[in-house]
Amino acid sequence: MNQQLPTTAGRQLEVSDGADQRDLSGTERAAVLLLALGEEHGRTIWQGLDEIEVRQVSQAMARLGPVTPAMLEELFVDFVRKLSTRGSLNGNVDVTERLLSSFLSPDRVAHIMEEIRGPAGRNMWEKLSNVQENVLANYLKNEYPQTIAVVLSKIQPDHAARVLSLLQDELSMEVINRMLRMESIQKDILEKVEQTLRVEFMSNLSQTSRRDSHEMMADIFNNFDRQTEARFMASLEEQNRESAERIRNLMFTFEDLLKLDNASCQTLLRHIEKDRLALALKGASEQAMEFFTANMSARASKMLMEDMENLGPVRLRDVDEAQSHMVATCKDLAASGEIMISKKKGDDELVY
């Protein structure tokens, strides 16, 4: 995170208040700090966070639970110590732009930031590298091959490869040949390409990259408990069977974890706490039990069975939450490239 919050990677806060002892991750430490600051004093920090950071801290805050006075005191002492030893500020282009946007008009901010970044607009290419490849390819397919070559030469190679693969073969080969013959790009040509991208593409990006409504609804359905999901899905099937089927195909559920390969399953299990795994499997099918225990050592499998037996009767809602946590963890690991998850239907395979 850009702010100097107590989020040092790899370090956890360990405190004890009598019999109470908890470990807080970096994001949880930031959530405690903002919770303690409250709405009035924490507003400035919230405004300085980007969308991803706000989402991460908000999720951590919602799951935080009780924080003892001893935990809070140690966190603030550690926070002040870090500020005094590391320095309290970290200035960069993005922080400057966010700060200016809090009290200047958008046009004025754009003008000032243009002067700061210079005519080359260095940040333009960083932003372009974050644009979905299908959106960028759809725009570039109508441009001259030389223009496409310039753009692809300025973004990350892996992103350029995905964009290039989406263009028609004839156009792609022309672009490849142009890039092979390309030497240094003249400043005026680069500025013209950047200006065109800024005016014709980036300014309209929010309208062209809107998320598919069925994907959004599939994520919402993934977060329902099973009774709510079944109730809404049944109603939707009566009203719009096609949409219900599309949502069902886009959903990734606990049962889809059984399609993981052995290595991916073992990676997932290493990231799930023992008590949460026992709770998730308490309400699972025999097939799920066999799948997960087959990817454990005999000793770990025996301990799991004992943990499940010691749980006794559990609420279905708690089982749903534990299974949802496993699904969310699986998605996070897939996003970071540690595992691959897939869903099969017939002879087709979709990799997410």
C-alpha cells in the first residue's frame, strides 16, 4: 500500500492480553488503525487509497472481530516507531494526483499532471498495460499497423502477446514485421500516438470496458448461502432460463474444487487453516472427503477426521462460510499463478 500504514510484509503483530492472543496480518493492522481513527480523522487516509486497497482493508475490517486495548496500544507504538525510523512520507506521481484531485477541478489537475509527467506522458503506458487485452485489441484493429507496432512496443511483453494474438493473422504478421524493422521512435510520432490514445481511447475506456452483467451476478451468487442461491436460481430459471444457465456456468463453487489437479489441491490445503478445513468438510459429500484426504498424508487425514468428530453438530451457515473461504482462497491462488482452476462441461474446458 502506498500509505505508511503498519503493513510490513512478513511481520505479524503478536500480543497478549491475559488469555487472549491473536496474530494480525498487515492488512488487518491497517484496518485496526483506520477503525481507531474513526470517520473524521481517518477520512484523509481512506481518500488516499486506491480501489484495490480500499477493498482489501474493508474486507479485513469486516472480519476483524474484537481488538483488545493491549493490541491497539502495541499497534500504535509500532506505527509511531516505524514513522520515526523510516520517514513519514512517500511522494510519487499517483499520490500527488490524488491529493490535487481533492481540491482542484479535473481539468486543472489534468493540466498540472501533464506538465509534471512531461509530453512523453510516462504514466500513459503504465495505465495502458492495465487495460484488458480484448478491449485494447478491439481498439487497435482499426489502426494502422505502424501505430499498433508503436503501442505494443511500449507495453509489457506478456500483455503485448495477448493483444497480438487477438488480432487477425494478416494484421498481426504485418505488425510483427513492423516491430522487427522498428528502430528508435521519433519523439513527435510518439507524442502523436499518445495524444490519440489519451483523447480517443483512454477517455472512453470506462464505457468500453464495462463488466459483463452475468459475470457480476455470478460473483454475487457465489457469495450466497446455499439456500438463498437455490431460491434465487429457481426463480430466475422460471423467468429467464438462458440467463440462469449462463450464471450457473460462470459460477465457481465448492464442488468445482474437486476438479483441481493433485498439485493444485495440495497447494490449496497448505493455505487453509485446519479448523476451517474441518468445518468445510463437515457438510461435504463423500466424494469431496475422498478427494481432499487423498491429497493429504495418512497422519494429516487422521487428524482431520478427529477434528471433524470433535466439532459435533455445526450450523449449516458456518459450513457455507468455511466452504466459501476455500473457494475464495482458491481463486486468489489462481490469480497469483500458484494453481490453475478449471470447469468442464462436455468436451469443453474453461480455464479461469
